[in-house]
Amino acid sequence: RILFPASKLGSTRHWSHCTLGSEFDVLDVELDELYASLDWLLRRQNRIEAKLSAIHLAEGGSVLYDLSSSYYCGEHCDLAQFGHSRDGKKGWPIIVYGLLANHQGCPVAVQVYAGNTADPKTMMDQVEKVRSRFNLTRVVMVGDRGSLTSTNIEKNQGISRCGMDWSFTGRKHWEVGQGGDIESLAVRSAAFGGDTIARLPRRTPDRLLESAFGG
């Protein structure tokens, strides 16, 4: 799937042109069996993500978040709605999905949204996920300007008053002032487009931070 990304149907067709099918003994697998494997994976998603977060995320560290979308041609998906298409396909309903990763870009969790879901709404969901499901109380959330709005910052001030320290940064090279006790962080991630960096010095303000710009 990494070297030759394709749909489940496309993957079965590719097996006839390589040795993967025979090596993994899946040459006789039916397409419906592959679709059923997705149901199996979905039932275990929360448990898998919890284990990944325990390995790859840490208190005082950074959590990268970004959104993408895919257009939809079918007729029976409630999530397929008209919204901001990121793949340039105008006139088609889309689904939106958000990916959480650690500071190295290693995926930790993914969530699918209806195509008409606003970017800031998804960010609030991810903050709650990191807080309640992954049990992290001091993190730096890194995202683009579309998901980091003033409203989000104000809502999360309540989280800080409950004993949680949150800092939000944008995707460009940026340095923040003095104060606080979050450890020095330098974030470089291919997941957010190459040489984009967000840096917080050793002592940051005891408040939420919002970048004035983003990618």
C-alpha cells in the first residue's frame, strides 16, 4: 500500500503483477473479504490508537494535526457532503479526514468527518481526544491557520484553568516570548510540507498561543 497505493479492488489487481499475493498467500482472497477487513480494523481503532499514542506521544511534546479530503462518487455515504475540496474536484461531495501525528510525522490517529465540517470544529475534537483518550495534559498542538481560530483559543482557555497547559502554533518559522515551563521544542515535519518549523523556547507564556499566520 505504501509503494503502490490503490483501492482494495486495485490492490487485488496488482497482485497478479507481483509476488506479494503468493508470498502472503492471498491470491484467492475475494474483494468482499478485503472490505470486511476494514470493519475488523474499525472495531479496533480506539485500542490501536491508544497504544500508538502511548508509544509516540508524550507530556510536554508536540502533536501535529492536518486535514485533507477526498471526493465521493457514490450515493450511499452520509458523510459525503459538499464542502472545501482539497483535491481540486469541483462539483462533487467530499469527505474530510484529520490526521494526528507525533513530532516526527508518525501517524497516531485518524478521524473522518462529513465534507461540510468546518476545520476549527475538527481541531476541537482532536484537543478533546488528546486530553481524554490519550490522557495528555501538557502538549503543543501544531496545525495550520484554518484550524487555529480565536474562538478555539478562547474555548481552550477553560481547559488551561482546569490544570491543563495547551499551546497552539502555526506552520511557519515562528518564535514565542518568555514565561511558563514547557520544554524547548523544535518541530520539523514532512507531513506539513518540508522545512516549515514552529519553535517554542524553554520558557513560554502561561497562556494559549495562536499564530498570526499559517500555510
